[in-house]
Amino acid sequence: MATIKTDLLSQLKAKGRQIDEMNERLKELKGEFEKYVQSQKCSPRWWQDHAGRFEKDPLFDEIARLGRRERFAERSRARKLERTRAGS
């Protein structure tokens, strides 16, 4: 019986050491993650850093044109739906 208790106690101690090691590693990872997050933050004036980046880019001009077309179409659909509902 004493042998079983000793075995259980040593197993519990081993598990406790494993948990302590995992907690230490978790603290290290949290620190590394915080450093990473800080390095990825944008400056408060990010838009000024990127303004004009796509100037005279034909692909960007096409994307902007298609975006305007889609927004115009969406407004048209919304107005049509409003008129339909108003007439009901």
C-alpha cells in the first residue's frame, strides 16, 4: 500500500513539474506574441504613408471603376426596392 502511495505521489510531482514547465513556456510565448503584435501595429497616420501608392496604375484604376459601378448599381437597386415597397 505504501508503494502505491509513493508511486502516485511521484507521478503527481512529475505532472506538477510538467505543468510548471508548460506555464513557463506559455509565459515565454505570450511575451514573444506581444513583441510581434507591437511590431505589426500601423502608425496612426498609415493612410499618409500609403497615399498615392497606386497613382497611374491601370489595374487600380480598373478596380476603382468597377467599385464605383457596383456602388451605383447597389444604390439603384435600393431605390427601386424602396419605390416598390412604397407602392405596395
